[in-house]
Amino acid sequence: MLPPAPSHRILIVSDAWQPQVNGVVRTLTTLTGELRDMGHEVDVIGPNRFRTIPCPTYPDISLSLLPGRRLSRMIEAFKPDALHIATEGPLGVAARRWAKRTGFAFTTAFHTRFAEYVKARTGIPVRPIYAWMRRFHGAGQGTMVATASLRDELAGRGFRNIRAWSRGVDLSLFQPEPREDWGLPRPIFLHVGRIAVEKNIAAFLDLDLPGSKVVVGGGPMLAKYQREYPGVHFTGPKHGKALAQAYAGGDVFVFPSLTDTFGLVILESLACGTPVAAFPVTGPKDVLADADGIIGAVDTDLRAAAMAALGADRQACRAHAERYSWRACAETFLSHLVPLMAGQDAVREDS
């Protein structure tokens, strides 16, 4: 870990960064704000500083074109005390290559089930992709993961030096009141998130449920689902207080994803007092565990989970969300960082 100091220069390299809107960007944006409030100097190098092309099959995501030389100059100009590589895209690969070439140490994070996303879009098997990801992360001094079940899964796939790094929620923004009225028959079964094939949203849209279904968010599948499910109320993206009010206006938040590594939306919903229904997979089964009171349900039958969650305790939902702090998230992240020079120190010790 980094030596005690009033402040450190921390550099984060991420292929997911503003103006993209997703859980990785929200995590890194909030994390950098907390670290700066703690007195640290933080910079994030993202695709917005490079020439980019749209990601094949997902044009909302930009991929940096041949970033190696320019990225190397940026890293060296910043003179970081610690380097964190957040993603496995072109920028992450280039930053890893720089660190390997110079002998400097770095940490990584496993934010996204990249292998499953690629398989959902192309049919490529996950095994060779996980083998590549294992080598990518294995070059670092530690891989941060958000949940215990993901840690166990990656360990089973041969990943090493895995470090626990949970998430937080903005409790001042996401509150149980005020609640969106919607003007629709209740109960309101709500989903919030990016509308993309890997999110498995059709599993929710196909459910036979009483009341109404509401979907908040945008993404590449929005127009298709609007055509195919005319009985569902699609609002498009919401932000800030409007998003919090939407969460609070739901009776059950349905989270159908099978591939998320955490699911920030789960915490946001709970903070607004709305219980969660989900499959028993990484993310929901971790976040919903050990609650004082019923805050939702997980079941291989998503409809059964949704119906069971109707009986949850909204006050218990809020109380459980209050256990998660972005400041604690930042402190844990900081504790896992390693000095940039640690890699060269190791080389000198071996020589």
C-alpha cells in the first residue's frame, strides 16, 4: 500500500469515462471527487483526450485509436505516486504496456464481465477471453473486485491477488421522498439502467405482472423494445432529483441482469426505499445479504422474486443502503494502491 502521506498523486487510466454514462463512469467520477476531498491530487485519463472510433456493435462507447505514445507522455508528465488501470480496453492495454516496459507497479479493477458481453454480441466463447483477462490483471499488484461472490468466481478462474473494494451510494440525493406518482396502475415494477442486450432486460419485460412496468434509461435497444413492448412505459434517461424520485416511485425495482459485477442501481433503489427483485447472481445476492428485515428477493424465477419483493419493508431498504458509503469506498481504494516505484524495487531486489 501507499506510505502514509497527507496527499498522493494518483493517476487512473480508464476506457470508460465521461461523457459515457454507465456504472464504471459513475464509480470513478464519485471516487475521484472523494479522493480530492481527502486532499489527494487525482487525474483520470480517458478516451476524451484521444482520437476515437465507435465501439463495434456499441457506438455509444468510444475506443481510443493508437494511444500508446501519447498516453506514455501523459503518465510521465503527471508523475504519479500510484497508477490504477481501471479497464481492459485500448487505454488500459497501453497503460499496462507502459508499466511493464518501465518496470513500474500498478493495480487494476474488474468492473465488467467483458467476456460475457462479447459472447452476447458475437458468440465468441468466454474461456479464451478470460484467459487473456487473467494475464492482463496478473501483471499488476492487485485486482480490485466489488463483491465476495465475484472474488470467489475469479479465484476459481485462476485470478490471483484479488482485493475487496465495495461501492457506495449518494444518500443525500437518493431518498425515499418525494415519490414519482406515475399516474399508472399500481404496483409499479421499475427498472433503471442502460438498455442493452447484455442487461437481459427482456427477462423483465416478458414477465406477467400485475400493475405497470416502467423502464428508465437509454441505450442501443431502447427503440427496439419500445416497438416490441407497447404496454411498457419507457421514460428515457433521468438524472439527479428526477432519477431519485423515479426510484422512490416504484413498488419493486426489478434487476434482471446476469452479468453485472455489482449493480449501483440496486443501492440507489434501496436508498430510495424501493425493494429489489433479482436473479441469485453476483451483485444482487451480495448486496441484499445480511439485511435487517426484508429488502427484496432473489429467485431463479424472476416473477416469483418480483411478487415476493412487494412485501418488503421500505424502511429496512433505506437502512441497508445507509451501510454503504462513498468515503469508505475511496478509503478502501486508497489502501489497495501500491507505490509506482514498487515494481522497480522488486526488480532491483531480484537482480
